[in-house]
Amino acid sequence: MDHSLLQFGEFELDCARYELRRRESKRPASEGAPYNDQILRTVKLEKIPMELLILLVTSEGRLVTREEIEEKVWGKGVFVDAEHGINTAVRKVRQALGDDSDEPRFVQTVQKKGYRFVAEVEVVVEDGARAAAAVKDSGPAETEVSETAGADAVGRVATEKVKSSKRKWIWIAAATGILLAGSAVKFGWPRLTLAEKEPTIRSIAVLPLENISGDKEQEFFADGMTDELITMLAKYPSLRVISRTSVMQYKGVRRPLPEIAKELGVDGVIEGSVSRGNGRVLVRAQLIYAPKETHLWAESYDRDAGDILSLQQELARNIAERVNRAASPARAATAPPRGSSNQAARDAYYRGRSLWSAGQYLKSGDFFREAIRLDANYAAAYAGIADSYTAAAVSGTMRPLDAMPRAREAVRKGLELDDEAAEVHHTYAGVKLFFDWDCDSAEREMERALSLNPGIAEAHHLHSYILEAANRTEEALKEDKLSGELDPFGRSWSYPYALYRNRRFDEAVAEFQQRAEIVPSRGFEHELMGLAYAYKGDGAKAAAEWKQTWVAYGQPEIASKIEETFRSGGIAAVWELKYRLIKASAKTQYVSPLDLADAAASAGHKAEALTYLERAYEERQPLMVRLLHNPELDSLREEPRFKAIVKKMRLPGAE
């Protein structure tokens, strides 16, 4: 591509900077004289239409076929709906130029063939400094309007008029080279210096989009838009995208971007705002290279509310193109957008996902059911219902035999509606693992989910469970570590807890400590870290962590009891206390028999532990799939009753 500065009509096209400017004279200029008293206004043009314009303008007036446009603008091997994509790009070019397809001044349509640029083109030769700088692409100007005024601001060394249909560009290049050897002329505008190489972005965080509608009820919509953008960007396998759970920590927070990026471990940050009203949706977004707070791209979108799905996809595609990741997954850029076209159904779904992420699993299901009532074909909402039941069963909120059959029914309906939705296959993998205890089928569903969207942190977390249950422990650890990188705040406990289940207690403690420096430990993290210390052989630190568990839960009397018990009886007495506490809790609320088995075995009550395990098997407790990867049950592994359960479950790795 030629990097010259080109003029045609009232326009100036800077190929190197991907910038189109309209020249507006305050008084007419005489033929052949420099333009004076002018204003240059930047004309907004997106990347694809800009590349098409450059291709046409630099094609010497020849016919550019639709096949050539498809190959040079989109690239070989990338699927594109040519009729729609090319027609849309041509339309946007004409809009920017104010051109008329019936009486074209610039772009002429050759029916069923392609397009020809018919205007006279001039190559502008400037002083050496600016011309040299133009060779380096300093990035497209995406702001709506900018101005550069003054007579000196449009000075020129020379222009050579070229009829695009008659003159060869090789002669233009030769003339340009000769003129550049001449003396330079000073310009009134600031000269560009050689641009630094544009920073590489390999990881990105979409900070919560700000709701600027003035309606607090629209917060969930802004959060839903953030979630959808994250999900779509995650489809680009070469781009690491931080999950929703972690970025939501920064909602409403005003902190330096380099600081946020460092905490999340990313190069790039997307900031933006969204408003919805009167049937329209307005989204503004900008991409920033966070370490230096360098703005790389910005765009505004004003669309009909009914076009929200295509808007989300276009926004994700534009961001991915800007960080040079669009070539890797053709399907992410061109696959039809998924979801519901019903605005109220989407709103209900967004609310459900928000509640699910907050751990309110059963309440989230109410909103997923509302979404289905509004749109009976909403596949993702069926997956949401299944997720609400599965999470309730895994967390012990519901009895598995009450929850999991409903989860299976819902996800199967989702698959019937949309077999190409990553979230539905991800959900089905969970049902196959946690209810059917079928590692092979769960793995197939997870492979399908990750092929459709490789960047979902939740999917990698579940995949680690599947691999662990299949006794592929090293692969499981890698997946858990990746999940933690994608969601550093959501499950800071996950990777060190996986190390614990692999009996790597020293490493587990080190990882827990490292994560506690970034994410303050909550009650659950203190409980798990206490287990790691206990099986590492450090009873004092284990008791100290368990004390903090109950402080975090707001029960200081139990915290004090743990401290006193350790002082008087050591770690064995603390295990016994923990067992008594969980049995007391089971008298007033549902407690998983698997949790009771863990506590009983740790306290040395083998017979009671085995009875609880048999009950857990009968109830099809989801986490029974980790039976062979639970240090608390190691004392039972040689017991015949334990081996009988393992045999009935057909767990991989059983002797």
C-alpha cells in the first residue's frame, strides 16, 4: 500500500494514519496556488470502509472487483457475507464523501463487477519530516470531529496532479522521491515525529460500562452489556480477557488505570458508557494501553434498541481488530449473534446472571424463568436455569435429587434450541459431571464449549474439575491456574485449593499467602488455608486460620472457642470441635452428608464417616466425583465400604 498523502476533490486522505479529512476553505483558492485560510476536519470512517477507500483511491482508476475487495480487505480464508459486508462498506464510504451512487463524483458502481474510483487524485509531497513520519502508522483517528486551522497549516512543497485513469503510480513514486530531495518548507502545524511502535496488547479487561441514562434501574442493563462484551471478546483465543466477576470489583471505582491493570494482570483496558432510552442505545467505548495510559481507539455507537445483538458483536470485533487479534477466529467475527431479540427478556437474563455471580443461585433462577416466559426460544436462559439448580446442588443449598433432574431438563431444552451456544454446552458438561458422574461425556461437552468460546473463566474452572475426576491431575492444575488468571478476584482460592487436593500442601500454603496479599481473605479462604496448614503439620497456624473463619462469619464466640480448644487439646481437639459444630448445624438445616463425612473422618470417626459417605452416594452428591482427591478422606481409603463406593461410581484411578 502506498503511504502517500492523497487529495481528491475537497478531501485529503492520509493512508499512513488511516485518516480522511475534508478541506473547507474560508475563501476560494486560485488554480495552482496553495490553499489558504483553511480548516481541515477529520471525517469519521471505520476500519473496513477506510481500507476499502484506500484500495479504491490507489487503484489508478481501474475496476476493482468484488472478489479483490473481499480478499484484500477481509483477507484470504476469512468467511464474510460478501454481499452484505461489501455493500455496507461502500455505503459508509459514500456517506463519508457525500457521494451519490446515481451521479457519482468519487465511487462508481460497475454492475455485477465491482467499483471504480473516478475522481482526479493528487499526490501531496511535503517536507521530509512529515513525509517520513507518515510512513509510520500512528493509528487511526476515531474522534468525531477535529480541526486544524490557519494558512500555514495547509502549506505544501509541491503537488503533482495525476489522472488516476492514465498515470502509473510508479511515476508518482519517482516524482515524490525527487521532490523530497529538495529544500523543506516550514509548516504552521506541529510536525509529527517518527511514531513509536504501537504497543502490543495480549490481555484485556473490560471495566464495567457506566450507566449514564440517569435511571438507576438501567444499572443491570449496563452490567449486562459489560458481561456480553466480555463473553464475545473471550471468543478470540489469542486474547486473554478477564472475567466479569473480577472486573466488577471496579464498578464505580475511580483509580489510576495502570494500578487497575497491574492488579488484573492486563495490558489493555476498555472503558466506556451506555445509555438506553426512547428505543435507542448509545454506547461509547475506548481502548487504552494501560501501562502508559495511551489511548489507542475510541468509538461511539447509536443504534436502535432492537439491534443490540449486532451492536455487541460489532463492538467486540472492532476492539479485537484494533489489537490485531481478529484474524485468529473467523467464527467469532462472522458467526450470527446469539441471544434474544426481546429487550425485556434480555433484561431479565442480565438480572439473573448478576444474581448468579453473587451466589444467589435460586433467586437467579426466577429471572431466567421470566426471560423464558418473555422469549420461549431463549437458549441461554434455559442454561441459566440449569446453572441455578446445579450451583444450588454443588453448594449444598438444595438436595441434589431435587435440583439436578431439573437442571438436566432445562439444559437439554437449551441444546434443542441452540447447539452452537458455548454456555449451553458448558452447562451440560456440569450436569454430566456432577449428576451422571460421567467424566467422558462431560469432557466431550466441555471441549465443545471451549471450541465455541475458549476464553470463559467459568468453563476452565469446571474443566479442571472434569480433568481431576478423570485422574488427569496435572492437566487439571493447568486449567485451574488459567481460570485464576482469567478471574483473579472471583476464585482466588481455586488454584491453591487444587494444590491442596493434590497433597502439595507447602505449595498450597504459599499460593494462599500470595493471593491474600492481592485479595483479602474471606471466611471461606481462611477455612481452606487452615486445611492446608493442618495437613502440612502446622496445627497452630491451622487453628489460627479457622479462628479467622468464624471472625469473618460474625461469630466471635466460636472463634474464641477454637483458640481455647487448641491451647488445651491441640489440633485433634479442634477437629473434634469442628465435627460437633457441623453436626449441630445439620439439626437445623440441610447439610451435605459429604461435608459431614469430611468432618467425621478428620476427627477420627471412621464408621460415622463411612455412613455419611454411603448416604452421599445415595443422594448423588455432586462433589463425590472428587472422592479420590480429598485429603480429609485419606484415612478411609483402605476400608472395604469406601472401596465399594468407589467401585460403584466407576471412578478413574481406582485400584
